[in-house]
Amino acid sequence: MRILLAIFLPWLLFFTIGRPIAGIVCLLLQVTLIGWIPAALWAVFALNDYKTDKKIARSMDDRSS
């Protein structure tokens, strides 16, 4: 579901993953039609990094217990 959010409303995705300043910058970028594509790509990459960070944190928690 978040991948669709990253493509259609990239700025909102940043708020859902806890990066509000990046969300505001992304919204400013998305205001222009040309900026929509870089904003969507940026959001998809940020979502990928967020998922990777969550997996690493989960594996570290498993390792410590």
C-alpha cells in the first residue's frame, strides 16, 4: 500500500515513515509537474531504505534476545 502512496502522493509517504521535513521538501518538489517524477522516485527509494532499516533493527532485536 505504501508503494502506491510513494508513487501518487510522495510527500505523504515521508510523513508516514517519520520524515516530515523531507515530506515538506518533497511537496515543494511535487508542486511542479516536472518535479513529480523525481519526487516519486525519491519516495520509492526512501521507502526501500525504511524497510531495510526495519529489517536490520528486527534482526538486531532477535540477536540480542
